[in-house]
Amino acid sequence: MKRLAKSLTFFLMLSLVVGYLVSGSAFMDWAVAGGLFAVAVVGEGLRYWLRRTRAKKRDSSHV
């Protein structure tokens, strides 16, 4: 859980910086920042799901 929090915090900061850099005359491009953060959340969810399904396959015993 600690790794997930660190990873999402890193990607949140990164997406906010990118949103600020591409904003131009506006303060923040929220669509870009939100989209990048959404990609990070989906990626972390997919990584968690894959790790969980692999662990289930390893634990299943065929009697």
C-alpha cells in the first residue's frame, strides 16, 4: 500500500507540473493534468490486478 501511495503521489505531482507547463496563458490545463493522472491510476490498477491474478494462480492447488 505504501508503494501505491508513493507512486500515485509522484504521478500526481508530475501531471500537475506538465499541466502547468503546457497551459500557456492560463494558470493550469486541468484536462491535460487530469488525463495524465487518470492514465497513471489506470496503470497502477492494472498492475495491481495482474499481480493479484498471478498470486491466485500460484496459490491454487489441484487436488
